Amino acid sequence: MIKKKKERRKSERQTKKTLIKKVVDVFNNNPTQSFNYKQMSTAVGVKSMVDKKMISEILYSLADQDFVEEIHLGKFKLINISRTIVGKVDLALSGNAYIISDDIKDDVFVNYANLNRAFNGDIVKVELYAQKKQRRPEGKVVEIIERAKNNFVGIMEIKGKVAFLVIDSKQMPYDIYIPFEKLNGAKDGDKVIGKIADWPDRARNPFGEVSMVLGKPGENETEMHAILAEFDLPIHFPKSIEAEADSIVDEITADEISKRRDFRDITTFTIDPVDAKDFDDALSIQKIGDNKWEIGVHIADVTHYIETETPLDKEAFERATSVYLVDRVVPMLPERLSNGICSLRPDEEKLCFSAVFNISENGEILKEWFGRTVIKSDKRFTYEGAQEILDNKEGLFYDELDTLNRIAKTMRADRFKDGAIGFDRVETKFDIDETGRPLRVFFKEHGDTNHLIEEFMLLANKRVATFIGKPKEGYTPKTFVYRIHDRPDPRKFESFTKFINKFGYNIKVNDTPDSINHLLEKVKGSKEQNMIETLAVRTMAKAQYSTKNIGHYGLHFDYYSHFTSPIRRYPDMMVHRLLAHYLDKGKSANQDEYEAMCKHTCDMEKRAADAERSSIKYKAVEFMIDKIGEQFEGVISGVTEWGIYVELKDTLIEGMISIRNLSDDFYIFDEENYMIIGRRTHRKFQLGDELTISIASANLAKKQLDFNIVE
């Protein structure tokens, strides 16, 4: 008897909980309508008197919570506190979404049914529902202000008289219906780029057209072009832009040289990767006294050849950056400029914008000068070639290389002493054959010559930013483009601190970057090194471009900019133009205009980085596709509620072990401790743990590797 009463009460509680949700949904979906208990009972499908009585209780309870108001005796209406916000759609794997907006503190939850055909990344207007106390904000999309994507990549499926473009991305929940007259030559099974042309109100799927046939899935050209299209990045230059580049006169006149500082007779060389074709920086060096040197950092004067507001300049701005996929570079500028006119090739006179320093042997800056120059590089070094000369202590320009290396090492040591963070992450590279197939994986080594170039580029970037941005007596800083890096998010950093405490490491949340460097030094060689380094990187903010200077936390610079790569980064072109304008005594530029340009270049930088990562994933899967069943040693590099990510030790290639495939127990995700733990066995899989895995499958289309644990 007692047992039956308990079961009945439990059932009543469950019924009431379900009814509350239904009543709330009815009010939210009908914000202007009022209901009494009978009308609400009909709306939620309640018929029994017991349940109708419960509906009446729920209505008065919601009124007590200020969710509804009693406008007449027994009649209730939603309290009209809803408003609209504008934000970006962040689509979850479930199909529901969160709207990220500056208009409200918390992200707004939007159910899949209320997305109103909004896609991931779209800018939308959202109507907020009236909110019960202690509930997260919820709403529905009422307007799509701006689509994030215009182009969609997928596979054509043509059956009979019906054709659909089946989209590759998990974040596009609709296939696109393609009328036969809009196929543009696409055949069944082709990988294509399509775009949405129309979406009738009553149509389940959008209507579209094929804009480009990429080719057959699995072919290298097809897949690399698909990656570019997936991130809305260009594949080719328009013919008109190529023609404009071809029309540029490359002759350097005597009149132009007379306006510039002449470095043609001073020892100058470039040091770049072995496969580089665009040489946008060179170093010159000459002795000017006892333990004193004049060192010039010479940067290609791209803005001399590209005038503002020309089609070529607009195209460069839209691209904003060169894109580096595994097997190719998609340049920001046409090849005639990037690899020809502007590239600082040896034995050719070239126009530059330079930062020239008088430096002592201990790295002290005695004097600096910024302006336009003409140079003639004496030698094109590769990093490896220059390193060999330093190692052997002999060879062409050994004395100059050795001097630059000594000064660079001093500046580097001082930089870390001042608090710069020393992340030194390994870069994975692929050797590929002429068809694009990966033959081997190797790690890119950073030697003294890499650090040498890095230090002098950092010096030029820092000093240019300081020259324009630092207040001085009688001088007010002018609008400029900075490369800024904010402090870590305090919540992330506190979580990171608590986690490393469990391993016996300590770090002060409000300390300078010194404490991070001490931590990185302590963990070297330990079992948890990879895990802690990975988490430390994840706590860092992302560097970005802005006219609002807050300094660069990671480098520990008060002023920092990007001046040294205008061939491949548009912000550097912006910096060159502003610096030239101010050297000519020009007025401060419009900050709002430049801030908008900074935002666009940040967005494009992220797209380019995402595309690069996508191409690496593709080549990684392609490299492993013939290794199904083979065993490898790995380290857990990520833990989520759906699986464990494992990075292989000898290649740094990453794959996933699905939680569904862990059949020995039911595993629970412990987000705070970066682990999953078995409910019955208490077996743990934690970030940084070492595992032996076997390759279970390799899916090229999804760029996904699946692993199994080898017990």
C-alpha cells in the first residue's frame, strides 16, 4: 500500500514537471494571448479534471514567479519583458544553437525548431522569451541579417529527375535542391561548389545552383579546392586582377632612387625556408665603430606598387592574407608581385620600407631610423644553408651571420628575462609527391637562423609600433594598427591553475608571464609535459589586429605591430601606409575606419588558419589510410563527452576513440579534470595519459581517423 502511494506521488511529480514545460512553451509561442485554465488545458492536450486542476495550480505558481500576470480573474498572460538582440549563431552538434551577442551577458539558447533556417555563423536578430527566474535566456530567430556563408561544398546526388547537393559540413543541416537547368555540367558523384538562390516559404530545402564543378572526390586538386571553398577562400585571381598586376611597371627610375636611402653597396641577404618564393624581408649589416653595428631590416615596399582603392588593392584587402595549405600557397597578391616585382631576390635592385638600427654588441638600440630605401641582396640563404655556415664557422658572409646571431641571442635572452612566454611548439610537415600524396611526416626544426630572423623581425615590429604609439612630450599618438594579445581569461586560468596543482605544480593567477615560463621549464621531460603545455596554450587569448592598443601579453611588449610581411598580410600594408603618412607629417587617420579593417583581417586570418588545419587533417588521414590495423604509441590530447582524442608520438597525427567503443564500462565525462571515468570500474582516461592504439578506420571525406585501444 505504501509502495503504491510513493509510486503515485512520483508519477504526479513527473506529470507536473512535463505540464509546466508545456505551459511555458505555450506562453512563449503566444506572447500576446491570454489563457484561463480551461483554454490552457486544451492547448496542452489535458482532459482529466485532476490534470486540469494541476494546470490551474501551475498558472498561479508561474504568476508568483513573475513569469505571467493575472489580467482578469483566472486569466493569465505572459509578462511582456521580451526584447530583441543581434548576435552570431553558434550551432551545436545536436542541431540546437547558442546566440553569441554583445547585447546580453549570457549566450541565448535557441531550439532547432526556432532557428528559422539560420545556419552556423549567421548574424541574426533574436526575440528573447520572457524569462523565469534562474533560467538561462532563450529565444527564437526572427530575422537573418547576414549569411556567414555563400558557398557550400558537397557531393551531387542525381536520381531520376531529382538532384540534390549533399553538403559535407555537419553544420549545414539542409541539402540543396538543384534544378536540372542549374547543374552547370555537374554529374552524379561530382564534388561541387553550390550556392542558395531561393528558399520558398513552404519548401523544406533551399533551391540552389552549381557554381563550380571541383572534380571527383579523393583527387588532390578536388579536395584542396574544396577546402578553400568550404572556408569561402578564393581559388584563383580574377583575370582583371591578373591583368592589372601585369600592367605594373617594374622599372626603378633614377628619380625614385634619389628619394630613398641607398643600401645597394651594403652587405645584404635574405634567409628563408627552402621552398619559399616570396622573399619579403632582408637584413643588411655594416660595422660603424667598436662593438657597434648598423643593422637594417628591409621589407618589400608593396604599397609603392599598389595604390589605395584600386581593384588590386581591394582584392588584396578582401583576401587579407596568403593561405598556406599543405601542398600550396594561395597568395594575397598575384604572382607577378608576390614572387616577382616585390620579392627581394638576389642581385636585383628592389624598393623597400626599412627600419634601420645602430646596435651595440649587447643588443642595446643606440639610434633608429624608419623610411623608404633601395637595396640589392647579395645572397638568398635558406635556413639550413645559413645554419651550416654558422655550425662550420666558415663560408660566405660567416662574419656577418655570426655577428647577427650573437646580437639576436642577446636580444632573445633579454626578451625572456623581461617576461616573454617561451612556447616552442613542434610543427608537423609532409613530404608530398607530384600528385599531392603524402610520402612521410617530419617535424620542422627551429635552429639559430630561425631565431635570428625572428628576433630582428620582432625588433622592427616593436620599434615601429613604439615610434607611432608611445606618447612623448609634445606628441600625441596617432591611429595605428597594432598586433595585440590580451591576458588569459581569468576563469580559464584559474581552472588551469587548480588542475596543475594536482600534479604538484603552482602558478600565480595574477602573476606576470614569468610564472608560465617557470612552469614550462619545470614540466620539461615529465610525463605530463605535453598535457600541461597543451592546456597552457589553450588558456591563452588569441592575438588579433586592433587600433586599440593593450600591448602583447605573450611577447611582453607594450607596443607591437606587424610591419615585416606586406606580401602576405594586408595589415602590414596598412602599417606601411600609416607610417609613411605620419613620416610625411600627415594627420591622424580615421580610427573607426581602420578598426573595421582590422576586424575583417582578423576574420580572414582565422579562416585561413582553419583551412590550413583542414588540409593538414586531410593529408594526415591520407597518410594513414593504408595503415589500418597497425599499432602506434600515443598521448591523450583531448577529452570530450563523445570521445578521447589521441596524438601519435612519432607523427603528431591525431585521431579519436569513440566513447561508444569503450565497452568495458559506462564512462562519464569529467570536464573539470579533463578526463572520462568508468562508473563501475573507476578506470580513468585523462589528458596526457599514454596509450597504445590501433588504426580502426580512416575516412577521407570526413578527414577523420578512428582509433581502438590496444589493451
